[in-house]
Amino acid sequence: MTSFPRPAEGTWTAHYPDLGTGPVSFEDSISPQFYEREREAIFRKAWLNVGRIDDLPRNGTWFTKDIVAARTSVLVTRDLDGEVRAFHNVCRHRGNKLVWAGTPAQEACGVAREFACKYHGWRYGLDGGCTYVHQADEFFDIEKDELGLAAVHCEVWAGFIFVNLARTPRQALREYLGPMVGALEDYPFDAMTERYSFRAENNSNWKVFIDAFQEYYHVPPLHTHQLGPSFRDPKATFEAAHYQLDGPHRMVSTSGSHKHLFPEEHLYPSEVLLRSGNMGPWDAPAIDRPLAGVNPGQVKRWGIDNFQIFPNLEILIYERNWYLSYRFWPTSHNTHVFEADLWFTPATNARERLAREYAAVTVKEYALQDAGTLDGTQLGLESRAFTSHPLNDQEILVRHFHKSVADWVAADEGLRAEVGR
Amino acid sequence: MSASLLPSAFADLEPFASRWCLATEPQRWARRLEAGLDDMQEFYDACFPRAEEAIRYCDGFALHDMPEDAERLLQLLCSFALVSYPVEVWRQALPVDTGSARIDRIREP
């Protein structure tokens, strides 16, 4: 019955016995109270990916990232020595939001030597130090050296910029990422610099959309059209080749649809013409370095690695040498902002540009189907018609994610109770 | 007639140029939503048999240093890629089961 070997226990879920096999509650996705607990325990304590080093291409560049769930905006800079730094995007003087574009609710980016507060003209360097206090003589007992921006812990891993809003993070970033994700550190992300970015505001809890991207059980019923009409089987099933958990992080490898190997009659005419589609451009760029960390399960006919990095980052690495990253930013218990970036090696001619364009078009087409399920799921869950839900072995990552969220919240609340705050 | 937008070898696609030579995906997406399926089918049918030759024509230039008419031809091909989904896959402007979802492309090369 199964196409891929499963662990000795018989199922992936049984291989990780802490998960259990019982039905799962999604109360964590509909409760405003639980969202408040997540904000404190997760979004103010976990390492959060806010961008890539590509967002800071040279010294003096900067960007802001609003993290609504953590009730702050972060200003990320690359200072004149090339060091990446992060600060709360807030003026030391009267607490005005320091940098924004158009309105304070909009994120911004640019190049600067200093940041000036629009309100009273205080200025700060790229290193966060206060460089100018307007009418300094009028103040009482102030030391300019002590009036810098509030620093935020910031570390760069494999070109991904992470921040941590805790006063003292419980783990350094590499320790937090663990060995499974950490193994990707030398993957050639830096060769893939051509980016297509997407953004959506969705009417569901952030975890509901993450759940849609961490199981492929939904693919044959929802994304029927991914295969041409002659190849469709109404009874098609999906089975992933490998699942792996590591701390709060998780991954799945699939054998993918190697469309570049399909007979042409099973493909859409444009796929054949443009040599591209939902697995990316067919003509994979040569990469002269090892693909470090991919395919940890040593799947024979490997197609995609889907790394779910706690809490809200997903990295999808494709066999055709490109990758996708998704980030899910809660804005309330039942809304979130979705960000997607597709990363390719730079196109060298029009044909390659068009193959990338068609891949980017394709991702949006099917992501619209995924996003199309969200408000329906949120409304259904909020009805509380059912308070627990059966999950199958192919949904092991959904099970693990909600358990990880619950464990993380409980652990943080336990620690805070211990130290009396 | 002097104001042709496309290289002369692609004069047969000229009737589609003013509507489908669009520089960005948000512009192309908006055009896809306002165009009818028949409209897109007509554009698709005209473009498909010329696409390979058009790609070769564009590849005769450096990607970042193309003459304006070749650049517009590439934009037309990008529009072709975008309408191929309504025409080949969905038979409607939006993906089946899009519901209320909306996803905006906010950056591209």
C-alpha cells in the first residue's frame, strides 16, 4: 500500500511517540486569549526571521519590519563596518515611531547615515547611538551616550536575518535552529539572488495557513489541476517520502512531480513551451557547491524539502535548484499577513527570465487555492461545531506544530511563574 | 502605422501590444481580471505559435540591454504566461476555489 518505507514503528507518527495519535484541538487557532499568550511566549521570545542579507546589500542600508504580534517594529541596519544590527524602531525621547514610509503603519527601507525622528529632530546612527539631541541644553541630566536606540538581539544564519525580542534569548540562534535546520547553513542560498515577492492579508489564524503548507494530503483533492487532464486520477493519493522532527522544527521531503521527465501529452502546452511550472524552471542552473543539508532522509527520487522553522518561517528547497520562503505574521487571533519570496539564480537571458516568470505565476495560482480555504476553515473552527479533529499520518507536521506551540507557551509561562514575572 | 510597439517581425501580434505589453505583474493581473476569457483565448491563440520565435528574438539581446521593442515583446510573453492559466487550466479568470483570497506580487526582477 505504501510507496515509501516507513519507520520500524509502522507510522511516522508512532515513530515520535510524544505526539500521540488522538484527535487534536484547534482551539489555539480561534481563541483570542490563546493568541495573547502566543504573543508573549512566542513572538517576544522565539527567533524570528525578518529578512535576508539581500535586503541589506551594502553598508548603510536598512529596513523596518513591523511585528504586530510582538507589538513593535524593528529597524534593521547594516552599519558602516558592515555589521547587521537591529533596534526597536522607536525614538528614545518621547517614544515616537522612528522610521516609516507614508504612514506609521507602513514598512520602509533605504540607505542612510543617520535616522532623524520627525517629531523633535533627535538623530541616531546606524549603530543605534544617539548623534544629536535638539536643544540639548534644555534637558536635565542627560548623557547623549546613554540615549541610543533600544537594541534587539539580531543574528544572521545562512543569509537569513533573525531577531529575538527577549531581553536575554534562552538560546543563541544556531542552538535554537538545531542540527536538522542548521545543516542547511552551507546550502547555496547566496547563489539565488533573483527574487519574486508576494504579500497577502488573510482572514485566518496564522497557524491555519502554516497547516495548509505542512501537509500534502490536500494536494490531489484541492490542486487537481496541477496535473494535465489526461494524467488526473480522481482517486489519486499523496504520500510523502520522509518526515523528520527536531525540537520545535519539522520537515517533510516529497518525491515531487518531476515534470521535466513527464511525457509531453500529460502536460499543459505552456509548461512544455516555457519549460517551467510548479516544480520551477526545468533547466536547473548548475551549482558548483554541495547542496548542504537537503534531503536528510536520503529519498531516492527527491523532489522538495519543506522545512518548517519555528515559529513562522518555511523554506521550500526544490530539486531544480531554487527555493521559496514563506513567513506568516499574525495580526490578530484570526488574521495574518502572508509573505512569500521565490529565489532563483539570476536569469541570464529572456528564456530563463520567462521560465522564472512562469514559475512565479504558477506559485501564485496554486497559493490562491490554498489561501481560498482559509476563511472557510477559520469560520468553521470558530463555530466550535467540533472541538477536536482527526489527523492522519501524512498530517504529522500539523500535529507536531500545534503541540510545539502549546509546549512553547507552557514552558515560557512556567519559567515566568518561577521567576515571579 | 509608424508607431509600432513590437519588432517588425512580430507585426501579427501588434493588435495585442497596446493592451498586453505591460511592465509589471500587478498591471498584467489587473488586465487578466478585466479581460474576458474569449479575449484572453484570442490573445493566447495568436501568441502561442509565435512564442518560441519571440523568445529566440529576445535572446538575441543582452537581457538587461534590450531595445525597447524587444523589451515590449518580452512583456507580451509575460502576459502570455499569465493568461495561459485562465485559458489552459481554469477556463475562468481566477483559479478555481480562490474564494476571497488575494495575493499581490510586490517585487520582481
